[in-house]
Amino acid sequence: MDTNGSSTLLFFDDWYLHRRENLVRHVGRPKLVTEGIFIDPHLDPSWGYPTVFVDANTGRWRCLYQGQLAIQYARPGRRMQHVAVAIESDDGVRWEIEDLSDKIQIPDRACSHQVLPLEGFGEWGPCFFDAHTDNAAERIKAFVSSSGSQGHSPLYVSPDGLSWKLIEDAKWHPFGIDPAVSGFWNPIRGSYVIAARPKGGDRRISVYQTKDWRTFSQPEVAIRTDAQDTPAAEVYGMPVFPYESIFVGFLWIYQVSPIVDSPGKYIHGKVQCQLTYSYNGLHFQRALREPFLPNAEPGEFGYGCIYPSSMVITEDKKIRIYSSASKGEHAQIHARPDLSEGAILTHELRLDGFSYFEPQGGPGSFTTRLFFFHDEELTLNVQVPQGEVRVQITDPDGKPHPGYTFEDCIPFRGDDLFWKPKWKNHPSVSEFREKVVRLEVKLFNGRIYSIRGNFIPIRSGDYRRFKDQGIPPNPTYEY
């Protein structure tokens, strides 16, 4: 929720609803963009953890990821060798390798699109594209797990993902951990948050806070597997993205092998993605325990593991998700890295399409909590090509306002990300500016993904103070 009162209500849960009837919650399913499958001819990106953004100087899309060299090219004493690389695209879907040898001087270059030296580089990922910062020289942060003698996880910064600088005093983790590591700006806390494991090999997700990228809080566990997960499953990683009024997490669930033949859970097992969400960016909740990005079919990239790690909103209002994926199970690459079983994948999802409501059969409906409207902005993201949707405005006690009933509403049939409800004699909700109301939505044979508007959800006590004393309500407390 913005401080000016603009809200987007997503349907991860019923927190902002008073009543729900005959509506089933579903998890959205991103669709694979087959043209966006990228196979690196030099490296295996099974653990690639891509980060995608548009370069401000060139206007081209850039993808940062890591790939694994064949074992015979690894440095002495290393069982694997990851390489940090970049690829380019005109549309963010079709990727190509650019020879960076003349642009970036690297003493131990292993491939033409390499952007960081091998020395001191263990793994990274995913990088954090920091749209909030005013310091363009540190626009991109790379959380590196060191293979050298630093004794911690180095932080590299870059304006473009090509030229990098090591921040010597930024010891963001005291020991050094393995990916995934996710960074994001938290406007509620007024700080950056890192979501990562508390220690290497400790498969839980903790949050760390920083305001300056030089000093960091101690890790606090934010999420872990629980009794509703599959037997002995673990959390492998959780990239987090601020999205409208909340924070969305891509939770990597590691379905471990039943074979016990080592001190830890490592070789084999599958990884797929479920959803988490948070109202304050620190405490996360699980969505439905259904795959958001499930494993693919046998022989396809993602059959063994899929790790979504980057999300962008395109100009045509689609959610685009980038992942690294493998045909083989976890760490199966160690047996035959020459098979090149990994790829970078692109998926697309409808705007707000993480979770939606759909009737079981016949009409379904819901009533919201109390809303305080600041102006007439109100839209619904709905998909009803063979059905219809109607909206009714009621007072706080649930009594419909004359002229704003379901019968007065002009039904909508079609597909619209920003459908604006209208009534026979009322083209908008301008009458309710600076007033407290409820919204009721009736849906038949279709889906609803979100409600947008310049309003704030409030509690009953806020309403009584506003009604009796004229005290304007504040946004619900999410700190």
C-alpha cells in the first residue's frame, strides 16, 4: 500500500475480506515462452540464478547469471567452477552472447561473456538490481560466495553488470553462505533487506537489514519448511520481490532423495517453486502448497530442478519470470557436467496473476472489509469471456447504497486488467470520496485477480473514530 492511499488487493488470503462464498482460491501458473529458452554453449547454467534488467545506456536487455565449467577446466582443488557471465537481448526473450573480451579485462578469462574473475569467485546469485538507489555506480549488487581467503561473502557493485567494483568493508555475512541470496528495498522499514540462508548449508531463509550496504543486522529466520510440506523437504532459496502493496517470494522447495549416504542432503532430489508472501517484507507466509512453477516433463529443462530468480513487469503489463533449470536432479550435474543439462528459461504470467478466485460452479461472491476512499479510482482485474462480473457498494453495515446495487451495475463480459465498474446512473464511485464503504463483487464463470483503487482498508475502530470524531483513518498497521 502506498502512503498516498493507493492500494492493490491481491488474493493470497482473505485478510481484506469480510465474507467469501462459492469462490475457490487458485495459484496462477506462468506459461513457458519457448523462444526464451537459452542454452549456453560454453557453460551449464543449471544453478544460473539469472537477474534480468534493461540497460539504461543502451536500451537493451541484459541477463546476468553463472554457469558451470566442465570439471576438467576447474581450478586445482575445486570440484566445480562457476563463471559469472552476461548475455544480451533486444526483447528480453531471445538472447545472444556478446564477446566482452575487449570491454572487460579479466586475467583468468574462461569464456567470452565472463564479467568477473575466477579468483575469489565461488558462486553468486541472484544479483540485485537496485531501482531505489540514487547511486548509479552501485545500481547492481552481486552477493558472492567466496572461494578465496576473504572469510566472508564479498559484495560487488556495478552500474551496468559489466564493470564491477569490490566493496572492501561490506561484510554482509560473517561466514559466507551458498545461494540463493535475494536483495530488495523495503519501504515499510525504510531499509534494504537480504533474504538468504543463516549459514552455509542451513536450508532456512533468514532476513538481514541494511540502510547503507556497509553495516548489516544479524540474521532472523523468516521461513522454513513445516508439517504440511512433503517428508523431509527443505527450503533451498527464496528470491523476494516487492509487488504493489506486498512482497512476493519464490520459495524453492527441495524434495530430497530418500537415500542416506552422506552427512547432508545433497546429491539428487528435485526442486520446484511455491509462493510465499509478506505484508511487511520481514515475516513471510506460505500461499497454497501447490507448485507455482512445477517441474517439467521428462527430458525437458526443469524436470529435475527449476529456480526462478528474476521478475520484471513488461511494457505490455505482463509479469515475466526468469529461471535457471535443469533436466537432471539436484547436483546430478557433478556426474556428467559435459551433458549441459541446464538452461535459462522465460515464463510469463498475467498481471496480478499469482493467485485468483474462481467460482466452483454458478455465481460466487465476496464482501470486503471497510474501505476509506480518497477519490474515485477503482478498477478490477477480471477474466470473464463467457461469464460476467458485477460490483455493489454498501455502507459499513452491509446495506447497499441506492443506485449502486448489483442490479444497477452494468455487467462486464470480457477480459480486462483494469475494468472500471459503472452503474446505470453512476459512471464512477466519486460520490464516496472521503467516505467509508464496503465493496461486494459477484462473479460468474470467470476469474478475478485483484482490486485496485485509491482507498485504504480500515478497521472498525478507525471507522467509529471517523464517524463520531471526524478523525481520518490511517492505513492498516503492517510494521
